Amino acid sequence: MRMRLLGLISATALTACGGGSDAPPAPAASIPVAPALPVAPPVVPVVPPAPTEPTPAVPVTPPPLPPDPTPGTPVPPPVLETPTVPVTPPGQATPPPVTATTPATGPAVPPTPTASGPYTLPAHTVGDFATYTDVTLGWKVSITQRITKVNADGGWENADSVSQEKGPQTIEVFDKHGGMLSTNSSGYACVVTYAPAALQAPPSAAVGDSFDYASTMSIPCSTEEISRALTSKGKVVAIESKTVAAGTFTALKIVSSETNFDLRTSGASANYWVDKTCWRDTVTGLIIACNTSTTSKGTGGMSYTSASELASFSQAATKREYLDPIRFAGPWTGSFGAYYGTCDVNITFTGVITGACKATARATSVTGSVDKAGVVKLNMSVTGGATDTNVGQAALFDMSGTLAGAAAPGSWTLKHK
């Protein structure tokens, strides 16, 4: 499962990592709409000069017609008749659809832009993260990826956690274009490498662009399957509005076909054929959704579909984020001092916490929650004893706080498994 998830999502997800706000989903990643159409300002000055305005520029209906020769050629009357003609300036769109309220309401459903691109990935920053949900064969997991290092040449590394898995964090290395150079998440007991870097979509893309990539995956710890051939071929077919858990985005629609073949001439294991339709946000560069159909032939051959989408994220370069408790989902373990001992808890997609602690002298059940801002509340109920409440703050892969009640003084810590 991890090989498929992180192979099909990682190389495209933090290839463009980024954000919405804690406000409703839409503001996070929608493209600014208001500045695009400078039509309204010219319209406003045209409407006020109605004939009823006091003091027109020149008296329009002078009763006695003064014999002053200066205004001899009466230019003002034609000017005053202009308002009777439609006020829309020639060559411009009718103004009513673009009103002063558009900037406030625009982010809710960003309009499909007329520009086809190209759209380029923004800069990466340590701390940027993206959380995805993936549903395959009815099994739902969340994957949180956080950028932990950015190189001078623009390449970067990210660490990730999967909500339904325990074990060391996955480390993936990308070049400046978003091509994967190496990963320890392939399902093998070592770091595998890709040459050239494995790309699944172009770093700069416009509607109509096509791509055709090939890479070889090397597996140094395998005595049998030592390499696999990867290909990705596709096209950017449209730009459209796409709504996912993290908000409504204006995105490039990318359709592609991929293959993953065992290069052995005999005794080959499964080969994979993958058809994908993905959407990439034009602002953050994040892949916000993918629908995938996979067929494998060989050992354990089968066909299945999967769907992934962006659920939470934050990106410094574009100042966009959408925070949700799902980014903390999964198993956690840590210490709560001598009084409670070692604690193991699980966090659901909605931030509900349940678990237990075990110390030499007592057992404790744990319930609580973590909200979208990372505020943690834990109720520690000792078997046959009292219940104390501990609070703290969560980051992506760790959380901590000050011990309260019978366990005080001291502090507690938890880390994502």
C-alpha cells in the first residue's frame, strides 16, 4: 500500500507544495479575482453626470441666450447629451457582472480563468506541508508530507507519515523540477534511486502542453529485482474549477498514462499500467486531486481504482493554507512522566484522541481531541482513581505540554509513529 500511495502521490504532491486558511475551504487556494478586470472605475464617473445634477459644466438652457461671443460655438449641449447613449465604453464588457462585491465573494467559487498558462511551481520552504486522503479498494488513509530541507539549487526533501501505518518516517528527495531522486518508501528495505529523476508532470505547464518522461528505478538491496523501468506520458487538457476537502481551486487538468515494469527477462514480478487524471492548482502548484486506475499483471495481478485529494496544507511562498485536524491522524507514542508512564494514542481524521498509558503503579485511559490549530486536550483517567486534564500544542509530527494534577510537575511529549 505504501509503495503505491507514495509512488503515485508524493512525486506529484509536494512537487508543488502549498495553502487555504482556517476560514471556509474556498479562500485558501482560489486565484485572486478582483484585480483582473479594471472595468468598474471608468463606469463610475460616467453615471453621475445626469441632467439633474446641479451646476453642469456650462449652462445648458440659458433663457435669454447671452450675447457673449466667447461661448459662440455651443459645445456643451452635445456633451450633455452623451449620457443618453449607453454608458458602457466602446470595446469593454458590460459592467454589471463585475461589481464591488466580487472581491469579497470571489474566493468561494473562483471563476475559470481565460489564461491557459504557463503556470510555474512556486518556491519551496521548510515547514510547507500537504495532507492527502487516499481511498483504494475501500480503504482510506491520510498521508501528511512536510518539507524538511530546501537545497540551494531548488531541490528539496520531505518527510511523511501515513495515518494507518507505524514505523520510521518516509524520506523522499526531489530535484528542483519536482522529479523524485530517491525514496525509502518503495516497499524495499533500502533507499531506492531514480535516474533520471522520476517526473510525473511538467514543472511549468500550460493547457495543450504534452509530456513524455522515462526513468529507471534502482534497488540496491535486492538480489532479484534490481531495477524497474518507469514511464509517464500525458497532456494538460484544460483549466477548470475543482473543489476538494481543502477548498475550491482553479486547476490545470492533467491526463496521463504510466507504466512500471520489472526489467528482468525471466522471473519478473508484477508489471503495472496506470491511467490518471489529476488537477494541479495554478497558484500553489499542488496536486489537489487524482483519480487513478491501475492494472497489474504477473504475481498477484489485479485491477483497482483509487481517488486522492488534498485535505489540509500550508505554503509560505504563496501565504496560503487550509488547516484541518486530519494532518495529525494516525498512531502516536510518548512519555507522560513517572506518574502515567508510556502512552500510546490514536488520532482519527477528525481529531478525536483515544488511547492508554501504562506506568509501574497504575494504568490510565486517555481521551481527548486536537483541533485545526493544533490545540490538544487530554483527559487522563486512572483506573479506580481520579481524572486530570492535560493540555498542549501539536505540530505535524510531535506534540507536547505541561503535566497537570497528580502528575505535576513535569512535561509530556508524543511523537507520530
